Amino acid sequence: MTWLDEIKFDSAGLVPVIAQDKTSGRVLMFAYANREAVALTAEKGTAHYWTRSRQKLWHKGEESGHFQRVHEMRIDCDGDVLIYLIEQEGGIACHTGRESCFYRAFKDGEWVVTDPVLKDPSAIYAKPH
Amino acid sequence: MTWLDEIKFDSAGLVPVIAQDKTSGRVLMFAYANREAVALTAEKGTAHYWTRSRQKLWHKGEESGHFQRVHEMRIDCDGDVLIYLIEQEGGIACHTGRESCFYRAFKDGEWVVTDPVLKDPSAIYAKPH
């Protein structure tokens, strides 16, 4: 049994992945990976996922140039969730042009945007995202 | 539309939740919540989830005493993932008696345990977990 076999992929062959900034500890994004994506992440040292909306392997940064260097992978007690501890190239993980996808906080009964857009998405992506 | 309506629950009525230590930034666990669990978390200020294995509402700490005080809730760009920024009572989030469920790291082709057991699970739980 290899380390890949120890990961419990769900019925769709996916495992949730939390991408966390290795220095600040901030959670930058959440996505899913299939077996191939996890294997490529370990092999290449950059974060690979499976995009459920586009139904394909996703090398994060392939469109935006914002690759994620993976310094460590962690797995949880049940073996069904991963963390990628990353260094985010460009400092932008979110397709909205923000550092983190978690840019809204709950305050007084509503979700409030707390983070600035660092770069206009139209300047990041050649085509609509 | 209320803040709860803005959360996109999946076909099972669940949303993934990342529980993160508000001070250290460490990701302590990953679980799911239904609408009622999120509402109770906001109302009571302690983390509530939905346990898929037991198929019921789960007030974290109800068995172990290790409640999680929620200082902030965040939501991602797609509205389908939450973060609970918490203070972990007892300093133990994992049912194995460790601080975090993510106690194994990938090293040289295998998952290596990096974290100590802080308390014997049999001393935490009255009945087998």
C-alpha cells in the first residue's frame, strides 16, 4: 500500500484540499483533488487540483500565472482531507483578485467583505473566468 | 434573503467547514454543517456541525467537553465553504487526543505522525468513539 492508497477519495474520486499560506497560516482557498492531482502535486511541488465545474485536472496558476509552491502536505485522522501548505505566487489565490477566497466575514447578521481586490481579474485572466 | 440563504449547501444540505485556531492559525479539523448547525453556531457562539457518520446535529464538545468558541465565521467566494475561527477548549480538537486532526505530514513517500497525543482518548470519551 502506497501513501496514495492511504487517502480515502470519495465516491467521485475526490478529496477536499485546504490550501493554507505556509507563513501567515491564512487559509487561501478550498478545492478538490483526484488521485492524479495529488500525485502530481507531490511530484512537481506545485498545487494540482480537480476542478468540478470544468471537470478536469487543474494546475493552479496555469491561466493566472499564480502557481502555488507546496512546502508540505498534511492528512487528517480519517485520511479523507488534505492540507497543502503553500507559498502563493503573486500573493493572489482567489479568482476575484484577492489574496484569499475567504474574504467575507460574518458581522451583525451579514457577510461583510473585509479584503481588498489586489488586482483586477480582467488583468489576471486572458479569458473570462 | 438572509445570510443563511447566501450559503450554498450541497445536495445533501451540507457545507464544508474548516475549523482554524484563531491565534495560531493552525487548521484543527474539517467537518460539515447543515443550515441548523450554522445557525446555532452564530446564535450560541460555539461550533456546531452535522456528523455524516452518525447522521445528526453535533455540538462539538458535547461528549469530550472540548467545546470550540467561535470568534469569527468566514465564507468563500463561491459561498459554499465556511471557516470557523475558534478557540479550542482543552487544546484538543481531534478524537485521537491530539491538538489537530492533521497530525500527519507527507515525508519521503509516506505519511508521518508529527504530533503527540496530548490526552488518552479513553480518558476523554466515556464511551468508545
